Amino acid sequence: MAANISLTRNFPAKIRPLDLKTVIPFEFPSLPLRFLKHFSCYQDSCLQYDYLNHCSFNPDSFYASLIDNSTHKGPLNQTHAQLIVSGLKQSGFLMTKLVNAMSNMGEILHARKAFDEFPDPDVFLWNAIIRCYSRHNLFDLAIEMYSRMQLAWVSPDCFTLPQALKACSGLPALETGRSVHGQIFRHGFESDVFVQNGLVAFYAKCGQIEHARIVFDLLYDRTVVSWTSIISGYAQNGQPMEALSIFSQMRKMNVTPDWISLVSVIRAYSDIEDLEQGKYVHGCVIKMGGELESDLIVSLTAMYAKCGQVMVARSLFDQMKIPNVMLWNAMISGYAKYGYADEAVELFREMISRNIRTDSITVRSTILACAQVGSLKLARWMDEHISKSNYNNDVFVNTALIDMYAKCGSVDLARKVFDRTPDKDVVVWSAMIVGYGLHGLGQEAIDIYQAMKQTRVRPNDVTFVGLLTACKHSGLVKEGWQLFHCMRDYAIEPRHQHYACVVDLLGRAGYLNEAYDFIVSMPIEPGVTVWGALLSACKIYRHVTLGEYAAEQLFSLDPYNTGHYVQLSNLYASARLWGRVAKIRVLMREKGLSKDLGYSLIEINGKLQAFRVGDRSHPKSQEIYEKLESLENRLKAAGFVPHIESSLHDLNFEETEETLCTHSERLAIAYGLISSAPGSTLRIRKNLRACVNCHSATKLISKLVNREIVVRDSNRFHHFKNGICSCGDYW
């Protein structure tokens, strides 16, 4: 009512509000009565003011206002229809606004239809449709429209070119983008900072970071977008140090970074695992008030997770009400990388339960976690889940599955995944070879290598690591030596890992002098893995002098690695040099070093149970020890003689026969026998190398109880069956 009073006051005496229905159609026959409601919606608009004061009606302003204030598809379609009815579809100004509005609402087909109906589009309308396609990642269509624009002899402006470059980088289409670069010079935009920033981003996203840097260096007026584009380019192209160097220059120029640049800086610090500087940038984010920006939270979560601060990463993760897939990936991969495998799998299960779409990175990170857990039941569940997803033919996912099954103790299931993988590349072949090597199946690894060569797939350095590992675990000295020298045929330069495998290959076979000569002749400086392999071989063959020399090299290279001192102590113990054993123990105490406690895990019904030496904490402890005693009696009746000296190889004083039979893997076997169905396979994982006594006992136990027992120690898998181990006692 108040509005009507206000209108009455402003109307001339001869026109009243009730006269509008008769006056407006008479003056503007193209304006339907249903549009009268817009007059009350825009009381203060220039249209109503002009009309009611008998000024000229401006249809462009009226319809532009309708388009700008349309928030839904329906009103926008009505406006489009009215433009056609009223003959205003020839207005480039209104049609450009209409196409932009449709693009904002995601009405891409409608926007294209409106564009196609316009007979002679100007640069603004071309920009609108190119921007529409580019904004919605329809980059091929954006480039197509840009090409049609050229054929229509419409010259691009400073708004056309960045959108075209964005489309070229999105595909990517490097050659097309270079053509756009040429047109930038042709049309005189080489000094336009907006266009040049687009060029920097284009070259960086296409992996041409050197070209991006040239364009950046030639910029006279650098904005924060310019700096951000080049920093992001270096970070995305695996050059974090360059990204941080540019960021330092940016700060010296007193350019305030925006949150986009900080995302790339955090990523760079994450890549070099510089947590302290990353925390400093986190402080800057808080000061800027950007701690709620989703991309920054993702980057910070990834940084803390990658640097091992998984609890901090989880607190950031939990801040996001609706975490996106990148955040889930950062958290799951962080858990998997730092040994929180159970947490990674649990988070993946939660992700599935919440119907959050996973990607290849999510799946591969979870597969890695499953491999760490070592549960074959969990591995099967993961494989089954993938078989129902879109990743069952993903070569990267299948490669991870092969590795997972091999590490969970089933090389046969790994082979099934390998066989069903189409278009096998070198990574897939190498994963299978490495899997065979982990299980000590040297001949199988060589056979699949020969099949790989027949398919004309060139091996890489990982392929030969797997082959040499398989040979050293199988005693195939001649074959391993030949394979090492075959690397030259493929122009592959041996790394420390290859040299260490050869030393281990020779040393395990008793060729200690040859192994030492090989080390001396190496073209690169021997590292920890090389000297460690020699020391391990010396311990097997009780070569004290050479072992001491290898240990000296290890102590100088890695003085706080407990394993080196334990190896030397075990060498002395095997040679009955108890005085030197005592000195090593004193030296370890002085350095604050302690031997890792041994433990074994066994999987029963998909659940893992852990045992330590002499463990009596399990609820079924009494039954376990009763079974252990029964096994010990059966072993003695079968003529088994304990290796008493095995207890002297460890630094936890397991020095009696009674202690030997309560080693962690023996307890795990006993628990498995009382908790699983007769004839089923027992799968055990041990964090340390199995001792000689337990290895010999497990062989005989497998025959006495008619079970296959699969044990993974710190070096490899052992498959015990019918009194024989797959390693052939060569370990």
C-alpha cells in the first residue's frame, strides 16, 4: 500500500497506477502483460523512473537488468524468449550478457544455441562463448570456437587470448598454444600483463617451464598473478627449490602473496620435506586469515602428512566439513607412508561408506597400506573392491595389486593380477619380477624376464633390481652375474642397489674375496647397502677379519644404525669371540643404541595377532604353551637337535634351549595351530631375520602337522611345506 501511495505521488495527474494495463500495451505492443510485475520489482530502477516521468524507455537497460537479476534457469529462458519476440535478439550487448549468464548457470547447450542464433557476433560475444567452454573445462570446444573466430575475421582482444591459452593448457595442446603466442605478437599484446600471465601459466602447465621463465623474465610490470604463475609452474614441474627461490624474490619485491601462491609454496616445502619452513608459511596463512581456504587446508594436510606429522595432518583434515578427494588422498597416503597402515585402511573404508568418489591415487595409497598390513584377507577384499570399480584395468592400480599380493605372501595371486592386466608396460613386468625375487623364485623371475623381452618391452633399472634379488636369494650366481652385465645392453647405469645385490650374490655363495674385489673396482663410492651386504656374508661364513673391515666402513658412514652393531656382534658370536661381543654391547650402550625387539604377526580369520619372545600376555597363553610343549616333544621324537648357538646371535640373552623354543615365530605357529582349521595355511610376518634354529624347526613342524607355513622375515619370504623351505636353506 505504501508503495502505491509513493507511486501515486510521482505520477502526473493524467496517469494513475490503474491505467498501466491500458497505457503500456498501447505504447509498447511488444511487451506482454506478464512483464508488468517487473515494474513493481524494480521501483527504483532507471526504467520505471524514466517511464513514469515520460522519458524514453531503454530496452537494453531493462532486459540487461532482468538478465543480471536472474538466478534460475526459468526466468532466464523467459527473458531469452522475450528478446526473440521483441526483435532484440540482434542486440550484441544483450546476447553477450545472456550467454555469460547461461554459462554461469551451467546452461552450456543453451548458451551455444543463443550464440548460433546471432548472425554476426562481435568480439565480445565470441569471448563469451569461448569463456563458457573454457570455464567448464570443455577445452577442445573452446579452441574450436577460437579457430572459428579467426576464420570469421574477428580479431581477438586481451580477454580472448587468456581464455584460449587456458584451453590449450587444459588439454594440453602445446602447438596450438604456440600459435596463440604468435598471434599475441601479431595483434600487439606482448606488453599486456594479463595476456602475458596467461602465457606463463600455459607454458608451465604444458611442462615447458623454461619457456614460462623466459616470458616471466620479460615482463615489465609483474603482478601477484605473474609471480604466482611462475611459482606454481616450478612447483608443479618438480622443481621445488626454483619455486622457493622465486618466492624469495617475490618477498624482496614487497609483493604480498595471495593464497594461491602460498598453496604452491607449501607444496614446494612439502616436496623437500622442510617442515620448519612449512610451519612458517602456515603461520603466514593464519595471519592472512586463510586457514579456512580449502586448497590451503589440503596443501597443509599433505605437507604435515608427508613430513610424518600425521596427527597434525589429521587435525587439519577433521576441520573440513566436506573433505574433497585431494584431502582424503593426502591423509591416506600420509598414513601409508609412515607406517599407520591400519589407519589408512580405516579411512578408506570410511570414505567408501560416505559414498565419496575415489580416484586412482586413493586406491593406490590404500593398496600400499594393505601391503604393509600383510593380511591376505584384506588384500583379497581390496582386490574385490577394485574389480567392481572403474580401476580394474588401470595399469598403475594393477601394478600396485601385484606388489600387494607379493608382500602379503601370495605370489600366485600376484601372477593372476599380472596375467589379467592388458597392455603390460615395463612397470607391470618389473613388479612381477620383483615379486618373484621377494619369494626367492629365481628361475621364475628369469623366465618372465625372457617373456618380457619377447614382447619387445625394454627393461629398466627396477627390472634388474628384481632379477638380481631373485638370483641372490636362489643361489643363481652365474645367471645373476650375466644379468648384471646385460644392463649395459640397455644403456642402464647401475646404482648402489644393483652393486649391493651383486655383492650379496657373491657373498652368499661364499665368494667373499671376489665380493671384496668387486667393491674395490666399483666406479662409484660404495655405500651402506654395499658394505652391509659384505658384512652379512662374512657373518654367514664367519670371516671375522673381512667382516670387521666392512663394519668399520659402515660405522663411519652410518654410526647410529643399530643393525650394523648387531651384525658384527653376531659375527663375533658365531666365531665364539665372547670378549668382542661384550665390547660391542658396551659400545652400543655408550652410543645409546638398543637392539630392536623381535616380534611376529600371524593372521587368523583376517585378524593379526602379535607375539614377542617368551610372550605370555595372550588370553590363550596357556593353550599356546601347551601346544608349544607338544610340538617340542614331537620335534625331539623326530630327531630334531636345537641350534643352541642361535641364541647367541641376538643381543637379548636368549641363551638356553627353553628360550629358543619360545621365539616369537614359534609362539605364532602354536597359536595358529590351535586357532585355525586343520590343513589351512599359516601366514606369519617377522620384523627381524629368522634364526637358524627356528628356520630348521619350522621346516620339520610343517611336515609333522601337515601344514604350509609362510613366513616373511626382514629379507624375504619362506614357504615351509612337507619339511622343505622354498629358500632351499639358502638365505
